Amino acid sequence: MPSAGIPTTTPKAQLLKRVTDSLRAGTLELPSLPDIAIDIRIAITKTDLEIDTLVKLIQQDPGLSAYLLKISHSVHYSRGNPVRDLAAAIRRLGLNAARDLTASYALKTLFLIHDPTIKQYLREIWRRSVHTAALAHVMARHCSFDPDRALLAGLLQDIGALPLLANIKSFPQIKDDPTAVPELIKHYTGKVSGLILHTWHFDEELILVGLNRENWMRDTHAKPDLADLILVARYHTFLAERRHGKLPRLTQLPAFNKLGLKELGPEQGLAFLAEAKQEINELQNSLL
């Protein structure tokens, strides 16, 4: 874990140390993906998996079944012909997409904590993650990325906020300060997201997404990666909110330039996001 660069006696540093030490020791109660999401990820790794077997597994969760059917009819997947059953929906989506979409659907439940101290913060974080994920899903096709993996990455980037918020009750100096909690989330969520995704055995590409969620000037590779895509999507989420504070100019972002959008111009380059408003709204409505 990189040093936060602040005295370890501050409440924020103490909270971060508690969370990271517990994560490393395996004693922190991590948010857990529902069993159905884990079972599906495992099943899809089997080379002899049959669609009917996967269908029976997914049908254990009616909400997930309805979600995958709905996505299969979305603008991105639909060819004008409605699917007649879940098996047809999975064939249309493909196994890898079904896996990532299942994880995306399952993540929503992790943010449904009813503690009034943190409920509003979690609701806001999930709303922002969903908006970023929906933008990333649309952008991915224009930048040669897998749209469903981009959707999952957008939803995973803020997962580190969960244990941070779950522990603020022990630090009243933070909990009772209206500016301290947003600062805590802004500066430490990325580090904790990276640790959680590592603990969940997600691959390095998704871990880097979490670690670099607001690292606007990140420039480590000649070729763009998934973290670059999510950065630009998150940037546009903040632009839509109009209350993030000072952001660098879009054309200053190495990620924006590497994605090949600069040549279209900063305004015109992402005009397709406005054109894809229906698809973005569909994705948001299915996850909120």
C-alpha cells in the first residue's frame, strides 16, 4: 500500500491503517459477492459447460434472470427479434458477457446497507458508479474494448468505499465532519478498491481500474487500457454533475489522447455519448 503522505496520528490515517491492516490479515469483514455470482464465474471456467446447466444455475435468482433477459433486449444486443427464454438470452449475450453482467448485477446488493450513517453516501457512490459504467459501456465499442467488461470495471472502481464507510462510526471526528467523509472517499477509495479486487482474485487490469479511479494524469502505457477508458468515463460523469470542483481540461488527460478521441475534438469526440442516450438510460435503469 503506497504511503498516504500524512501523519499516522490523524483520524483518516488511523482509519485507513485499520482497514488495510485488516484486509491484509484477512480479518476485515469484506463485502462479499453473492454466492450465485461466484458460482457462475466458476461454472463458466469449465470447458464442458452446457448452456442448460448455466440456465438452471441462473434461474435460482429470478431477479438476475430478469436482468439478463432485459439486457439481451437492449439496444446493444437486440437485433429486433425478442428472445423467447433465458437460454436464448445467454446465447445472444455469450458466456463471458453473462459472467460479467452477473457480477455487475450482484454488486448492487453490496451497496444496500441500511445504516443511516452511511446510507446516503453509499447511494451517491452507487449512482455515480452506474453512470460511469454506462458511459464506459457505450465508449468501449468506439475504442475496441469489451463493453460488458467495461461495464463491470465501472461498477467495481468504487468498491473500496464500503469498508471505509463501514468503519467511520469508530471515528466521530470524521463521521461528524461534513467535509471529512467526502475527502476520505476521494483520497483513499482507490487504494482500498485495489486491495479488495486483489482479495477477490480479479485480474490485474481490473485492479488497476480501482487503483487509478481519479488519477487524471496517469500515463504509463503507450497503448490505452481499461483504466484509461474508465478514467475518461468518470471524467464525463463529473462533468454531468457540475460539482466535482476543478478538473483538468479533457485534452490534458493522457487517457483521452491515447483512446484516439482527441483527433475528433474535445466536444465532438464524445458526441456519440449523447447519441447513445437511450442505451445509457437503459443500462442505468437496469442497475439503479
